[in-house]
Amino acid sequence: MFDVSFSELMLIGVIALIVIGPERLPKVARTVGHLLGRAQRYVSEVKSDIQREIDLKEIGDIKNQMQDAARSVETSMQSSVSDLKAAVNEPTDSLRQALDEARTAVTPTAAPSTAPGDAAADDTARIPAPQAPEVPAAPVTDQAAETAPSSEKQA
């Protein structure tokens, strides 16, 4: 606090001894010591209170910075998610549209069904069953009769 050297303290002590006297000097020295101790504690408490207030202000500033950063990250994540959803939904929507167009082209009078069970029944009803190709019947010739076993010829 104060820059007081040892020689200055000795000079103050000698003057106090002369002015106060040897009987009251120990009592006055004790009182001055207590007052100086209280002053030092008061100064240290004020310093710690000021430091605490500074720390609280810094913590509040850091908290606000973190909240701002969290908000910016949240908005960027939401925009990324919406972009991804759009990227995924775009091909799906175009496929659905193409499928709907194909359905209307196959059966223009039938309305598309919304129930999942009905869609399968409608699809099978709309698509004609594949037909087996016709195979011409082979004519019966004498060769077939000739190659038959001899027991069949006799019968």
C-alpha cells in the first residue's frame, strides 16, 4: 500500500514514544494494528467484489455469445435439413407424377385410389393378364404311324 522503509518506521516509532508515552504506546500500537488489518481486509473484499462483478459480466457476455452461436448453428442446420428434404422429395415427386400420368394413360376413366389396399387391387384389375402364344397343332402324318411299335399297328 504505502512505500515505507524501515528507517521511516523507526522515526515514527520514536516520535510516537515521545508523544504518547511508554505506558500507552503498546495499547495504541495494538489499536493501530487492528485498524490497519481491518482496512486491508476491507480493501481485499472490495477488490474481490469488483473482480466477481467483472467475472459475472464476462460470463454473461460469453453466455450471450454462446447463445448467438447456438442460434446460428440451429438455423444453418434447419436450412440444411430443408435443402436435403427438398433434394430427396424432388425425385420422389417427379416419379409419383410420372406414375400418375402412366396410370391415367392406361385407364383414363378410373380415378386413382387413395387407400393402399385398393391400389394393389386396381393395379391388378387394370393390367391385362399375359396370354400364352398360340402354338399350331402338328398334323398327324403317316410317319408317326410308321414309327409306332408294331404291336400298335396290329391293334
